[in-house]
Amino acid sequence: MDRFNRVLWAMIGLVLAVVGAVGVAAGRGHLPGVDPRGALLPRWLLTRWHSWGWWAWAALAVAGLILAWSGWRLLRAELRPGGRRSLPADLVLEAGDDRETAGKVSLNSPALADATASALERHAAVEHAFVRLLGDARHPELRARIDMAGDTDLRVVGEHLGRTVEQLTATSGLRPDPVEVTVRPGGDTGSRVH
Amino acid sequence: MRAFNRIATLVLSLVLIAGGLFIAVQAVLAALRHAPWLLPLRRWHAALTSTPLGDRLAVILMGAVGLLGLALLIAELRPWRPSRLPVHPATADAGSEWWVLRRPAERLLADAAARIPGVNSARVRLRGRHRWKVDVLAEARDEDRTEIAEAIDGELDRLAAPAPVRVRLRLRSPRRVA
């Protein structure tokens, strides 16, 4: 989302800079063909607007609804981690062919994510863990945020996470791919030396 | 800047939702020849049709908008240091992606250098997107250089920083205590 936000605000900045520069140039009489004594809302634009009659208002109403819909999409994308949808809360797994896996199996995915975080926190190297399961039942993804205790080797955490994901697969049948892990080394209590 | 962008985008999305719905309602009211709702749109219309482009206040406002846009553009286009850096713990599954947060990693490396006896203070800056670049500035004597370099290397190894890491170590003479 960081890159998208950056491009979005760079574009907004560019538009504002161009609008400001053109506005100042027009107001100071430096823009060919534009009279600085003319109104901010020119007469010719009003005449054309009125000539469109009812359609102009209909087009404006549609434009307003499109803007509101774009805002809703933007808000939804911004509130999702990495722009991805979380696994459905009541996850129904596909039934297998043999007797052991036949029948409907439904899982509570937030509970599964919490259980995975708790399993991660059982290791002394992990001070705190936060896990999110994203995507859908066929293509689940796992994102973890781990606060690692100071003086810990990241390889220890890597090994522990591998075992925890194997447990998750064995318990639920979900095989998350990709698994993305962000580590805060030193945990919450890292001292500051500057 | 990342936090600013995120908050600004959230605000923008709310403004788009509220503004878009407001425009749609006003357009329907205008089409039905009803008076505008909530805002004095007729007064604004009169002001916009009677104020010239060369009006002093209008030019100042346009200039302010242009400068704001330029400042935003420069802030977004200048190079940013990454918020997290890639790591490759050998024990992790090959398909997994691992990252460490930059600021805590900088603190951890600075701590490692500052723990060495004789080092008064240490500051570490991390850069690089795929390969780490480490800048260390420590207040220490030259004879501590090897020990500081070893401490930094040890911490980088613990953090599973992908090799090769470029480490630049600069020392500043310790200040004398009067």
C-alpha cells in the first residue's frame, strides 16, 4: 500500500502544482488568450452548461456517485493489510474423498490465526506475535509480525516458524503460501543508543 | 512520510465518499429546481462569476495551491529509506519472505557497538533495498575499530542479513571529560 499511496500523492501534488502555476499565470496575464479581467467561472462555460439542460445535472450526479464509490474502494483497500482480503471468518474446507476427510469441515479463521500467534509466542525467542490469514481456502496466505527477544538469532525464529506453519497445515489442512514475516528485532524493550 | 500518506489517504477517501454523495444530492436537487441543501451555493456561484482571474486574493490562493502541490511532489519523489530490510534466515522455508524493521535493527546494531568498553556512543544508519548498507558512527578510539567491526558483524549474522553487507565504520575521538 505504501507504493500506491506514494504514487497517489505524487500525482495529487503534480496536479495541484500545475493548477496553481496555470492559475497564477492566468491571473497575472501571462497566459496567451486568457484575459485576467475575465471571471473565475467564465460566461461561455455557464452558457454551455445551461445548453445541456437536464443532462448536465444527471452527468454531475453520476460523477458524484463515481467519486463516492472511488472513495469507498480507496477506504476498503487502505484498511486491508497489504490490500488483501482476510480469510472468511467461517471457513468451509472442501470435503475429501476418503472416509476420514469426508463431510463438511468449517473453521473459524480468526481463531486459527490467534492460535498460530499463541503457538509462536510459546518460544522464548518470540516476545509477541501477530498473525493474519489472508486470501481464500484454496490459496491462503500468512502474514506474521514478530517481536523478537534481544540477543536472539533469527535462524532460531525461522526454524520455530517453520514448525508452527507445519502444525497449522496438519491441524487445518491449510497450506499458506506465501508466508511473509516481519520481525522487530530487540522486541518492545530494545534500548536506544544514539 | 509513510504515516502521513496513510492518514492523508484515509482522509481523502472519506472526503471523496462525503463529497461525492453531496454532489449527487445537490445535482438531483438542482435538476428538480429545488434550493441548494446545506451550503450557500448560489452565493458562491455569484462570487465565482463576478471575481476576475486577476483578483489579488485569487492569485495568492492559486500560488499557495501551487506551492503546496510542489512541496508534496518533492516530498513524495525524494528517495526514502526503506521501512524494512530483507533477511534470509537459513532455517526458514525457502518459499517464505522475511523482513526486519529498519529502526529497531539500527538500534540493535548501535547497542552492540556501544556495549564495547571504551565506546562512548554509537549511531547506525541502514540503507539498501536488496543488499544492506550499514553506516556506523561511533565515539571511540582507533584501537577499538576491530572490536566494533566484529560486534557489528556478529549482530548482522544474528539478524541473518543477506551477504555481502557493506559496512562503513567511522570513528570520532572521544571527548575528554573536564
